[in-house]
Amino acid sequence: MQGILPRPVSDHFLVLLEGGRLKRGPSPFRFENMWLEEEGFKDKMKTWWGSLKFTGTSGYILDAKLRALKNILKIWNKEEFRLVEAKKGEALKQVEY
């Protein structure tokens, strides 16, 4: 299947080619810079990090805290910024030709 994608900043269309369906794992976690601009975010991070308690080696504790924090951030992001993707999609539709 072939299609074109929106062209928000260029006079060229991106071409979308679809091939066979590949099984993918979960999407990788990405830290969003916009979170840093959210008022009170750094304080929330400190609170979340301090509330996570694990026992084991220091390497295990760090790994477990990072995994738990990732899940907290995913939930918080959905609650706090759920409309961002919808707004982005609408903006892209407006610049399509």
C-alpha cells in the first residue's frame, strides 16, 4: 500500500510505503522536554522518586526505581497531556494540501 503524508514544512510530500505486518514490541519510553516546562514537575519527580522503596543491590534498586518511575510518568503524561496528540493531529490536517 502506498500513500502520502502531510507536508507541514516542505513543498515535497513524504511517501508512506506499507509492507508486511511486522510484530513489534512496546514503543520505547521517551522523556518529553515539555514536561520540564510544566509547573511543579520537578517537585513531583522528587516526590515520586523518594516514594519508591526497593531492597537489593544498588544496581537493582536503581533499575527498579527507573522502571517504576517510567510507569508513573506514562500515567501522569496521559492524565496531564492527553489532548496534545489530538491537537497535533488537527494542526497537521490544517497544513495538508
